Amino acid sequence: MDARGIVALLANPETRRALARVIVETEPPGGSPRAIERLTQAGILAATGQVDEAALRALLRESVRPVERGVERFLTPQGRLMGLPARPAERLELLRLLASRVLRPDEVVTEKELNLRLAVFDDDVASLRRLMVEAELLERTPTGTEYALVAPEPATAD
């Protein structure tokens, strides 16, 4: 069972009471036999009825997420936007990353399609789209009905 499942299991007061009885060892695994069974199936209790510390440590190791560096730290593990950086340079870098994930160079999509793609990152697709346009990462086509990535300016030779 993953950490989320453990938290869901412990949301049940009956299960928490049974676990508390086991932890304080005031009596043999008591309380609801059903709660004890759920705790055992989840790997919190060993077959002996005692807390399975090794299993809990393993669960903790599995649930530790490496610290993200750069603008990736503004995204959830599922890739959803948690917020925008306060620093303009970081905000631009994050918007550039998101734009590269929703469109390929030379790809042209309708506003509806762009909105569907942006919705993967945030529910407020209009604001996200506007920020990308204002940052000159996306542009509307001359007809005004489609969007494309802004082509990078060619490097000039000095």
C-alpha cells in the first residue's frame, strides 16, 4: 500500500484506535478484528500483531520525492502547475518549459486544442495562454483562430 492509502486507512477512527492500542501495548491486539485485519493487510502490522517498523521505513523511503531544482519545483509530481515564480526570469523559464510541452515547433493548433493541452498543467487555461502570448512564446496566427510557438529569432553574426 502506498502512503496515500495508509493515510486513507488512518482516517477511520476505529482503525486509529486499534493502531493506538497496539502502539501503547496496553493489551494484545484488540479493538475491532476488522481494523486489525486492515492494518495487517496494509503492512502496518506484522503477522504477530505488532507494528511492522521495517515496512513503515520502506514506505517512507518509497514516498520520499527528490527535491526538484530549477523551475520544475513549481510543478507537482504529476506535472500540474503549483504556482508561478515571483522572479520574472524564472517565470519566463517556466512558461517556456510549458510552451515546449504543449506545442512542437511549426505546429499550429486551434484555441480549443491549445486549451485542452494547457488544462493538463492548470485549470485557468486563459490566464496561462495569455501569459505565454505576453511573454512572446505563443502567437496567434493572422486569422486569429489558431496558435503557434513563436519562432526563435535567428542568431546574428557579429
